[in-house]
Amino acid sequence: MNNVLPGFCENVAMTDAAKRSIPLGRQATFDEIGQTCVFLASDASGYITGQNLMVDGGLTRNVR
């Protein structure tokens, strides 16, 4: 089983300072999260298994 672990999405109200704490400087769009799910459901991800995909603009630097 693979997991998509989204960060802050466009529906979350954030201050400019909070947005600057995200390395990409912005929240994810719903489309970006959705495209990650589409990729995992496609044949292109056939050899990916047991992974946690952080889709958070670089906010999380590692997973423990």
C-alpha cells in the first residue's frame, strides 16, 4: 500500500509568514494532490510499493 501525505492545501488559511516556512513558499493546489493520486493509480507507478509520498512542498525534510 502506498500513501499520499499532503501538506497544507489551498483551502487552509495561512499567514504570509507560515507560507514562507514552506520551502516552495505556497500551499499545494488540489490538482497537485490529485495528480499524485492519479500517478499512483497508473501503470507508471507499477514498481512503487509500500511508500509514503510527502506532497508538502518540502516542509517535511524526512520521515521517521
